[in-house]
Amino acid sequence: MKVESIGKIIFSDESNGLYAKISMGKVKNMPSDYLKGDIMYNGKIMSSIGVTYLGYIDFDKTRYWDYRRVTPLKINIQKGILPSDHLFRLDL
């Protein structure tokens, strides 16, 4: 079974005049994981959004995040156990 998120989402902050309209999937000539939309202030487009949740985030055609350029975090395992660790609970 294939499940995809396809359609439109509208975010609104009426008290501040902010809106975002996002189209998910079925964006012309793009894969189904692509989202496209606009952020508007009082009806005027302030920024355009282009996102693929498998790869990158663009605002106004400027790339702000790209999965290919992310440095993975290294796990730093401590040898000592903190006094607040669950192993020290008296009510076990």
C-alpha cells in the first residue's frame, strides 16, 4: 500500500495578518516529496518556499538547509552515572 501526503495546507495568524499556503505533492515537474508555497503578510507575498522533506529547504531560491551538507553528531557516552539517573530511584 502506498501512502502519500498530497494536497494543500493553509497556516494563518489572522491577528498579525500572516498566512502561508503550501502545496504538497503534485507540484508540476517535481517528485511527490516536494512542497511549494508562499508566506504572505496582509495579502502580499513576502517569501516563497520550496522544500523536499528528503533533502532541502529553500526560501526565495536561497538554500538554508541541505541534507547532503549536514555533519552527523557524534555520541559522547559518559563513564560516570549522574545522581539523578533512574538506577538510583528508591521507589523501584
